[in-house]
Amino acid sequence: MTAEGFLEGRRLQMARGVLLQCIMGGYPPARFYGSDDGDLALNADPRQIHRLPWSQTPRALAICDADELSGESSRLSTRGQLKQVIARYSALGLAPVVATELEFFVFAANDDPAQAFRSPVGLDGRREEGYSAFSVSSNNGLRPFFKEVYECMAALGLPRDTFMHEMGVSQFEINLLHGDPLLLADQTFLFKHLLKEVALKHGLIVVCMAKPLAHTPGSSMHIHQSLVEIGSGRNVFSDDTGQPTAMFRHFIGGLQAGLADLTALFAPNVNSYQRLCHPYASPNNACWSHDNRAAGLRIPASSPVARRVENRLPGADANPYLAIAASLAAGLHGIENELEPAAAIQGEFEVPDNLSLPCTLHAALERLKRSQLARELFGTEFIEGYIASKTMELTSFFDEITPWERRVLAAQA
């Protein structure tokens, strides 16, 4: 809308069904969003109104809450769902603290989706071949792009902790500073938007698919979580002697109880499961461990004051609001019901059947359909609408024949 209209306080309304729009642009049947498809109000969060520093024409972006016209938050809004989970913790005198680690690829422009992505030509005139993981000079070929990324992050107030080259060809990772879950979800969303916009200015594309390249590690969005006592700021995962508390165990127990049912919320696309097929740094399990990256739930080495749980299931393609909400909601379910986790695992291990997770989008959606827990945590309206939208996307995928099928199966008898 125009700046004048925004500053005058003009109400911006949007059809309710837009919150269930699938990634191809279509919509599930209207019964999933109220039959008459009435309007929602988009109410800007005053803390999240930003001038866009990369835009040549002055523009601003406002992150909004999607609210019913009667005033309450829409149950179809993922940002609203996260706010409700945070409020449930607050009622117990607790505040979650979250940090996200986002991985992404920087590629040359790609105008033919039938062709594989390629790394861009760097300042040295060469394409990266995959020898730069964790190198201090690994992004020199992309220095103009990253220089503007850093400048835009500063302009948007996005504090960064560390930035590094990851294991994949032209793959990078940023660690955002820990803080309030809603703020971190907003920052993760803004950062992904910033990346894509700045890349286009430099003739590049940034891809946040979970697995854009074959034979190459995928991109994750690990979520680090701890809980502090409101007022004192004490980390309730550690006691006065520095040992883990019962609340710490129950939080892990809740995640173990909920991850299989909620996998489709963490891994929302067909391609998400290509990443999860990798047996190591992308674990498709609900095991927990101290500092073992093969476990879906990792406890990083830290001091007692920083004790936290890392959820390694979400990919870079996950909705940050929904993934953080689902992870925190599962942990809260464990605390409220005093669930005990299975024994921690170390070293090489076999995943028990009860801790394995769905390995395809179809299996994950079928698990979500049967889940009473998911409905208790997010409401039937949201879960059924989400399933309807994702089923449309899955059906669209199955409507196409892949190059692998033509290459391998055409000659079969």
C-alpha cells in the first residue's frame, strides 16, 4: 500500500484463504478457511517496520499479524500460532530463548529448471568446486554480494553471530543471536528475504531448498532452545549445582513424543526428505545425545547457564514461525505431562523404531492426519488446512515425471 495510506492507519484486509495458499499458487477447498472466504485484518507489528536498504525506489516492509475482524488472532496464522505458544509458557512463568542456524546456497542465475544449479563465477574467474568448507577465504569470490548482505543486515537491525562457508559447493551458514522466539522468527524471515533480494541485484540467486544439489549436503535450519524464569532470567534447564533439571528431561521427552507427528511442520516439502535421506548431519530421528550430530536432538557442549536443546530436524525450507512454534509446543507438552525421554545415545547407534521419523512427505502428512497431539497443540482448523494445502503440493509433484524416471526406467521391459 502507499506510504500515505499506511501512515494514516488505513486498515489492510486480505482474504482468509491466502493463509492456505499452496506454493504453486492455488487454494484448497473453501471449507478449510471458512467457506465464505471472508477477510482478515493485517496489523503491522510496530517493532517490525523496515525501510528496505537494497531497494532503489524507496520501499518499506512491515511484518503483520493476521487477525480476525473480531480482533483475535487467526488460527491459520503461523505467526499467531507462535505467539500463542509463547503465551502458554508465560502463564507458567517461563520464557523460551531461541536461536536459529540457517544454511543456504548462492548460485549463478538459473533460467532452466531442467538444468542443475551451478556455483557462480567468482572474482578470480572460476567456479567453486567444493574445496572451501570452513575456509577463511571461501567467500572472497562473492565479496561484493556479501558486503551488501552485511550492510543490509545492519540497516535492518539483524545482529549476526557467525557467518561461515558450509560443506556444500557455494553453501553458507549464518548463526543469528539467541533471543525471544518471535523476534528470531521475524529475523530469520527477514534474513531469507534480504538474501534473495540482494542476490538478484548481483546477478545471483540464493536457494533455501533443503536439498538443491545431488551428492551434496543439504541446508538446515537448526533451532536452539532453552527456557528461562521470567524475572530472574535463570536457565531452568540447569539447577543450582549446574546439573540438568527434571524440566530439561521433560522438554526432551516432549520433543521425542511429538517429532514424528509434527515432522510435516518441520519438513514441509517433497524436497525436504531428500535432505533427510542423508544419514549423518541431517538426522531423521528423535534420538537425543550430548554433542552427537547424528542425533535429531543434540545437546551442544556448553556451560550450565547455556544448557540448551538443538532440534536438527528442520531444513532451510521450513517456515521459521511454524518450526519454532512446533518445537517449543512439543517441549511444553513434555513439561506439562512430565514425560521422560529415552536414554541418551552416544557414538554410532541404530535408531529404535519408536524414534524413527517419516521419510517422505506423504508419510509425514499421513502421520499428521492421525495425530491427536497436533490438533491439541495447534487446533483442528490449522492442522486440517495445512494438510489440505500440502496435499495439493504433493499431488502437483506426482503429476510430473522426473528426469530420473525417463533416464532409468524408459528402457525397462
